[in-house]
Amino acid sequence: MLDWERSRVTIISSSDGSEVPRPPVRSPVAVQASERVVAPEAAVEDQVGEPGLRPRRLADYMGQTALKTVMQVAIDAALQRNEALDHVLLYGPPGLGKTTMAQVIGAELGVTVRITSAPALERPRDIAGLLASLAPSEVLFIDEIHRLNRLAEEILYPAMEDFSLDITIGKGTTARVRRVPLPRFTLIGATTRAGALSSPLRDRFGLIQRLNYYEPEVLQAIVLRSAELMGIVVEAEGAAVIARRARGTPRIANRLLRRVRDWAQLHHEGRVSAEAANEALDGLGVDPLGLDATDRELLRVMITQYHGGPVGIETLAAAISEDVTTIEDLYEPFLLQSGLLARTPRGRVATPRAGVHLGLTLDSGPGAHQLSLPGQFGNPPT
Ligand code: ADP
């Protein structure tokens, strides 16, 4: 961790004041996810390598222009009024920079950012203790905020709205509620599933901002910046190859860069050229669109066994021996986003683009032929 981060970011997991590393964020499918080189969720290797690569200020934060513009105005205005910033909800797929943005906001405001995640706030006293320990204008960052339980949410409502904490003293008929004032603070919530947030919670955020997948040119700039920070020699074309295969996601771009570096070190005298990057990524099974072997198998089965679809998700899962949740959470989002797969009321269909990519003909898929081809990163609604 950089000095700056050490001084400004407090990582906590409970209200007892102990500072412990943030527990790895684990979704039900995180175990498989962490084994995929193109998984957008943080793997252990990312947690070690990422902190030093995080942009620290708004000016270093690449892409997400609309988000940065909104945040710059809100931050400047809050600073001018000498008030805490409004509560912010950041949503979008994993690995796009939500945690990073929360830290950038803290740095721009010149305040400490306390980082935690909803699964670490299981008991009411975890969140109550945390809120009670906040200093004026501090930023509290809650990752995976859609996973907060009801009790925790209910404690959060008055805290967000009136900056007060309702504490129940005693039990049963003698129970009394005492209202304790809190300093004005900013809550930044992050979620990959905006739709899973309860509406009372969502309504309490003043700024709700979505993060989009990055264009390859922006990812290329991110790869070049990371390479410089890591002391890796990367040619512009080498960075472009990594960027194109990184599924619009900075976390994946940085991970692929680390893998390509190893290959370049062994076979290209440490220089990441386009050739080195292509060889390394081909070797890892990450193809020019960023698909891995399972992505391709899924599309291949749809095209060769089901004429491109429509095919039900259960049938598909059985055909490639995966479970439905794994397909829905891990494989489908990127295939949808890149216009290779589409959802219809009658099931999933492989698009003509998928056929072209795999060199297969979509002979009689009824839905497939009628589909238009969105751009590489179409950013469908979450
Ligand atoms: P999320 O919280 O959305 O899962 P993170 O904020 O942890 O994503 O970002 C993952 C990594 O991607 C960070 O460590 C950082 O190195 C990189 N990253 C994310 N956004 C950007 C950006 N806009 N510019 C440069 N690097 C970024």
C-alpha cells in the first residue's frame, strides 16, 4: 500500500475499531471466478497488486468522463460550502473502478475514507459502532451495499437522512429508543446490482452514478500507466492488444498485463510488444475479443446444437456441464455486452456476430438472424 493510501484509507471490518484487511469479496461463484484469467472480480493476486495501481486523484482517473464531471462539480460545491458531500451510489460491473472512485473522492475532499463491505456488517452493532466512530465529513465506503441486511439498512436510514443514530435500550415493554446525533458524513455505496437495492435505501442517495465499460483506447492508456508504475517496458501496440482483450475492464487489463509481462520476460527480453502480448494471451486461451474457452464453448454449443437458439438457460447449462448461476453471473454478462449473445422471451440466442467470430454458420436460428449488432461494448442496462 502506498504512503498516501496508508494515511488516508482506513480499512475496517467491524465496529470494535480493529483495522484489518478488507475480506475478499466473495460471491457464491467467486471461487470459480478467481480461477479465470478474465474474471472481473478481484482475485487474490489483484488484491496484492492493485493498491499501487489505483489512480489517486480525479485527474489520474481515466475514462468515465460523465461520472468525473458530475463528481467534480459536486466536490467543488461541497468544498465551497464547507459541507459534507451528498451520499453517492456507484453502480456497475465489477472491476470498473468503484472502490477507486470512492478513494479518489476522499482524496479530492481531503478526508479519510473508511472502507468496508456489506457482508462485514452482519450484526446491527457493526454498523452502529462504525457510524458512531465517524469524524465530521469523513467518507464511509460500503462495497456490495445491496447485500446489507434489513436491520443494518434500517440503522442506516436515519443516519443518512438526519445524521442521527437510533439506539434501542432495554428489551420488550421497557425498551426505549434514544437518538444520538452523528457528524455529517458521506456514504458512498457500491453495487454491481443496482436493481437489488431496496428503494428506501436507493432514494437516500443524492448522487446515483453508473460506471460503464471502458473503450479499448482508454484501457490502452490504463495499461501504459500501470506498466510504467510496475516498471514494465510496453510498446503502444502491445498495450493495445491487452486492452482489446480485457473485456472493457481495468482490473482484467492489469491482470493480463502481469501475465504478459511474465511471458515477455521469458521469451521477449522483457519487452511487451504486440507479438509478445498476442502469444501470451493466446497461450492463456484469451482470444482477440477477450473470450475464454468456456465462453467460446457456450456459443459453439448454441450454434451447433441449437441452431443459434433460442435455447433455455437450463438446457444450455446442462449442455456445457455448468450450473445456471455460473452462466448467468460469470459468462453471460460479457457475452451480452459484446453483442455475441442476446436474451429473448423464448431463451438465449447466439447473434450472427458470434457465428462470425467462431467461424460457424448460424443456419436456422429463428431469433438470431433478426438481431442487430451492437458495438463491442454496448453497455446494456444493468
Ligand atoms: P471495483 O470496485 O469497481 O470492483 P476497483 O476500483 O477495485 O473496481 O478497480 C480495480 C482496479 O482497476 C484498480 O485497482 C485500478 O488499478 C484499476 N482501475 C479502475 N478504474 C480505473 C481508472 N479509471 N483508471 C485507471 N485504473 C483504474
